[in-house]
Amino acid sequence: MDFDFTWVLLGFPIAFTLGWLASRLDLRQLRIENRQAPKAYFKGLNFLLNEQQDQAIDAFIEAVQNDPDTSELHFALGNLFRRRGEYERAVRVHEHLMQRGDLTQPERDRAQHALALDFLKAGLLDRAETALRKLENTPFEEEARLALLSIYERSRDWANATDIAARLGNSSHGSFSTRQAHYLCEQASTAAAAGDTGKALHALLDAVAMAPTSARPLLDLAKLQSQLGQSQQALQTLLKLEKTAPQGLPLAASLLANLAQSSGQQPAALAILKACYTQVPSIDVIEAIVKLENDPASAQQWYLHHLERQPSLVAADKWFASEKFENENCHALVQRALDQAAKPLMRYRCAACGFETTQHFWHCPGCQAWDSYPARRIEEL
């Protein structure tokens, strides 16, 4: 039977027409989808730039509904929830991302990091710790370690903090030896409070070896030696402090004066304190000098000497208290007013956050910064 080419000639136009119609329908659908998703996305971006976070969240939710497989939209939405303090919603977004099977490994690591930040911001430290631990050997490893270090410091888990600080010391964040020395001092304080002075002494000696130019290990060591009745060793420790970390001597001035009196080494201690005052005028150093001066009249002159050097309400208060006046009632009234005015000036202030306390802290209770309190009173700053 002969093949009829008529059907072929008729079939070509029909096939071409059907193919053209199908392509137009696909292109139209693609244009609609591309128009809808970016429109919602750019609307959310515009709201975000205008700091309209509520509207931005609504726009991003719309964009996610139109294209639920886009991971970037999920990250943007989760970060917005976290910034607004809606941590539960942020956690749900990032947990949904983690459950997807089509994520690449970098995206999965990023989602794990975002989830850890959600827990951290929400104050769920145990869950944050677990999430951060899973970021070992990922691009977020160092950030995770820094966050873990913050968690362990806040929870006073000094053993784990020491381990993390040792790992960070080998990274690009510089040396953590001073921070590790603080951790050892904290452990020594805990051991001493529990009556284990041997463990405390060992920890402090390790701290001195780890950070020889830091003031705290030597000062804490001298205090412990003094409590153990080792006055001579404590005095030698403070003499070492004067050479290696003189910036901390105002904090040790009172203890130095007491040890010098108990060991009969007032002249040596007095010379150190006077030399320290020449470099760093401090009311704490003056009080230690006054305590060691044999002549009361000469001792009181130190307050006037300080007033000549710089105006000081605290020095004026202490000088006025030592003087005798005919009208005792008037003297008492003025003294009370001076005490009231000078009291706030004797506080210590954190250089990082401005938190003020009546005692010196090595670890700021306000901003958690280390070594942020100068060894001088507010009036002397």
C-alpha cells in the first residue's frame, strides 16, 4: 500500500501549532511565578529597609508560601523573628529548614548555627550548648566556641570554659591565657571556700605561671597566703606584684600595709607605696601610707599633698575627719555632709558598660567583660 504524504503535510502545521501553544502556556506560567515570588520578596526587603519589621515579616511569609522550597527566604524570616524577640517562631522556621532533605551541607550548617542563636537569645542555655556543639568542624566552629565560652562563663562552669579557651587560643582570636588565668582564680576561690586550700593554692600558682603580668593571680595568691598565716610569703608575692603588674597595686595597698606591720617591714613597704603613688596617685595608696607612717601629723599631710596635686573630695573628707575643731557639733555636721558626698566617689566603674559597684570586680556582673574595672575609684578616673 502506498504511503499518503498528505497526512504528513497536514500533521506538520498541527504539531507546530500545538508545540507553540504549549510553550506559550509554560512561559506565561513561569512569568506569573517569577513575578509573584520576587514581588513579595522585594516588598519585604523594602519594609525591612524602612524598619517596618511587622510588614516585612508578613511579606516574607507570603513569599515563603509562594515558594516554600526557597531556603534564603526561610533564613530571612527566621532572622527577623529572632530580632523581634519571637524566639519560638524563629526556632520553628529553622527547625523546619533542618528537617528538609534537599539542603546542601553548607545550608544545613548555616541552619544549625541560626538555631543555636535562637536558643541562645531565648536564654535556653542547655539547648543552645547542644546546638553549638554540633557545629564542630564546620565554618561556624569558631563562632560556636565563642558562644559556648559565653555560656560557660555565665553558668560559672570554669572547667569547660578553660577547655574552650584553650581551643580558641590556637585560633585567629589571639591568646586567651589571661582569661584562663581568671578561670583558675575562680576555681581557686571555690576550692578555698570549700576548705580545700591545697587545691586553691595549686590553682593560683598555675594562674601566676599562665599570666605572669596579670595582677589578679598574684593578688589572690597573696590573700590566700595571708589567710594561711604565711605573712612572709604573702609579702614577697606582693613585692613581685609591684614589679610585674604595678597597675594592680592600689588594690593590694591595704593588704601590703597589714602584712608589713605584722612582719616588721614597714620601711620597705612604705618605699614601695610612695613610689607607686608618684606614678599613679590613688586614695587607696594614700590610706596605706597613712597606716604605715609613724608620725600621725606627717601621715595626715599626705591628704593635703594629694589635694595640692588634684582636687579630691574624698581626700578632703579624710583630712577633715582627722582634724580637731573647737565647735564639735559643727564639725560633726560638716563631716556627715562630706561623708555623704564622698561615698559615691569611692565606687568602681566598669569601663565597658559603666556599671558601678562598691567593690572591685574582675568579671563585670553587668556586661560580663573581663578586666574592665580600673583599679582606681570613680573620683580618680
